[in-house]
Amino acid sequence: MADQSKFPPLDAARFPRMADKEQPLTGREAKTESLRCLFCFDAPCIAACPTGIDIPSFIRKISTGNVPGAAKTILTANILGASCARVCPTEVLCEGACVVGHDYEPINIGLLQRHATDYVMERGISVLEPARFSTGFKIAIVGGGPSGLGCAAELAKYGHHATVFEKDGYAGGLNTYGIAYYKMKPQVSLQEIALVESLGVTIKTGVTIGKDIPSESLLADFNAVFVGIGLGRGVRLGIPGEDGPGVQEALDFIRDIHELPLAEIPVGKNVIVIGGGNTAIDAVDQAKRLGAHTATLAYRRGEAQMTAYKFERELARTDACNILLNAAPIEILRDADGNVAGLKFVRTRIASDGKIADIPNSEWIEPCDQILLAIGQIKQQNLLHKLFPDLVLDAKGRVEVDPLTGATSLPMVFSGGDCANGGKEVVNAVGEGKKAALAIHRMLTGKNPTLPVQHSRHGVNGQPAGSGLLAPVRVSER
């Protein structure tokens, strides 16, 4: 297992609000919850999961006491099932599709999934094994985030050798460095990385393709390449006073929380976070939980236009965070010593053309001493063109891929995750990595994996018809 010393343990006594936002289920609670499931055969929750986890099957196993079997079902379909159990927006995915939820509270699929995966990880139980054969094919994975790890693990199951090249000191991407601390600790991601390695995947960290290894050598030395480099640095506001202390990208703030003892994290008395997405919610909530007197999220549009999920916004409000709407920042004010003293806003409205317009003479100042920016990340088009000059990108700077296979404009090159989808959930990235792995396998061998296939009105093995993704076979347990 990767060395975890870089990530300090939680000082729960000093920072109780940084503990897990949801406590894990006890064995008895998990069994009771599992018995609420209807064990639908043609289950809509399977179709709602981007990785095709056979949810009724794993819940059935929990109900009969076969928790390791449940974990195997989960991890076979989604190698990052432990982290997804914590960070997936289950309310709008599997639980949102739950049949029980039509009349009652939906089955708590997320917590049941966490119960099963935590059970085997805490006990060191191995439920997955490396392939017993090798095809001799080698695939390079550029980027060790969720899409890269998902692709590598799936390729390993098919008997191929995948090598992951990761520029950071640890693989995992946002799972290791960028998830809100109260949702998931980095140690969970490190356990998953170790699980991927146990399948025979080689992970090389601290390696930058294009600098340490020429990108041309990848296509010369490997049979295929998967590109999963994520997104770049955060977007800046471009307003007066932005440069200087007290202004930080929200993802850098979150990364500091993972890498430094919580007592060393600089948190202002009055913190303002700019943005309307889930990262903005994570940042403002963590600032409040770390001791900020006031933590305010400011967004230039109305709440209906926020990309943050409704349940995330409600959590922030429950944690006494403020949400300031229709407010566009126009200047950061600093005191004589250069420290942040306030943020000047202007009220906004939506014009007839749908664009944001400032309301004249509506400026005001919000006192603050720290500002976190969560207004998006730049696309990686410059890096992508440097690595693969002929790679076709779309108008938004994303890698143009076949949505069913992850194939790019370049033969032997596939892609997935945020650099291709522009920024979605962890589970989407893993699913895209799996699709690409299957397509790579078909390209290299000319055949499908030797897995039993079950057809239903949801497509093949719970995936939409034509998705190109083979999930674990669904077996009736009635």
C-alpha cells in the first residue's frame, strides 16, 4: 500500500466538524436497510449507475450476510466503489431511480455500498484477483485520476499490462487531493490505488509525459494509449486587487486540507467563495467547519442557474454558510499592508438576450479577509496539442471522443474523464475509463471479453443499448 504519511490523520477532538458527514452503517443497520430493497430484476438503479454496478445483487448479498460477496460485486464493476460510495450524487443517480423511492425514502444505496467496501478494506480481505493469463499487450495510461485508474483496472482484468503515468506524488487525482475532507479522507483513495496495483497495474508517480518521457515514445513502446489528464488550473477573476495574499484557488485550499495538519490551514475570519458549483460548496462548507466566523458563497446568477446539486446547497445552509446570489465581484480591496479587506460587488440581472447584465449604481462592499475562487478550471488544450499535435479537440477545448468507445481522432489513442467530458462526477470518469478499456481490448484482440452477457430492456448488463460497456452479469437470486 502507498505510504500514507503525507496525509495527516484527522484530529477529531480539535476539529470534530471535519469528521465524516455521514457515519457508516453498523452491521445490523446495513442488514435492516438491505431488507427494504425489492431486489428488482430489471432494476432502474443499475441503468442509473454510469459503471453498471449490479445494485440489487450486492444488496441481496448484504441481506444474507455475504458482505465480502457484496464488495466483490461492487468492485468488479467499479474499482473505485469505496470512494464513489462517499462522493457520488446518489440522490440523482441510483437512489434517484430507486423504485422504493416512489412512495418512501429510497434505499440508502450509497451507505450500503460504503458498508460493503469498507468491510473488506478494513479487514484486508481480497475479493479481486489478478488475471491468470497475459496477452502481452501493453497500454500506457496518461494520468492517474479516476478515469485512468478505471481504465487500467479494467484492462488488467482482460490480461493486458497497463502502466499509469502520474505527475503528482500519488495517483488518484481529485479523489486523493480534491474531495471535501468531510466527505472522504485521502486514505480511502490510497487504499483504492493499492487495490488497482494488486491487479497487476504499474503506477509510476512523479512522471510528467512530455517532460520526463517524450509523448512520441508512448505510441512506439505501447500498443495503445489512454489519455485521462483531467483539467488544468483554476480560472481567475481578472479584477483589480486579485493578485496578492488572501486569494486562493478553491482546489488548492482543499488540497492543503488534505496535505497539512488542519491546525496549519490558514482560514480567514470572514471567507468569501466565488462560484456556483459543487467545488464552491465544498470550499465554503470546509471554511466554515474549520472555524471561519462567516463563510459566504457568492454567485453572479440566481440559484436556479447554480450547477451545485440542491442537496449540496442545503447542506451548506444547514452548516450556517451564506449564499449570496446575483452578485458579481468587481474589485478586491486591500488594506495598507496589502491584506484582503473586502470584496466589491455589483448586483446583476439576466438581460433579454440571456446574458448577465450589471445593475447601475448597485455596488456594495462585503468585508472579508480571505477569498477562494471556484469559477471553473481551464481546459488542457495547450498541453494536449503539445503532447499529441494532431489530436482533434472540440470547440470547448475538450478531447473529441466517440462516446461509446472513448476513441479519439488518433489511431490507438483513447480518452475519458474530465479532459474529454469537461468535468463530471468520479463515477462518470470511471465509467468512461471502462468503456475505453473494452474498446482497447476489442481493438487489440478483435474480440469481446469472455464474460456472460445478459440482455434486458435496459440494454446489455444494465447498460444502455449500444453503450459499448459490459458490466458484471446480472444473475437472478430469487
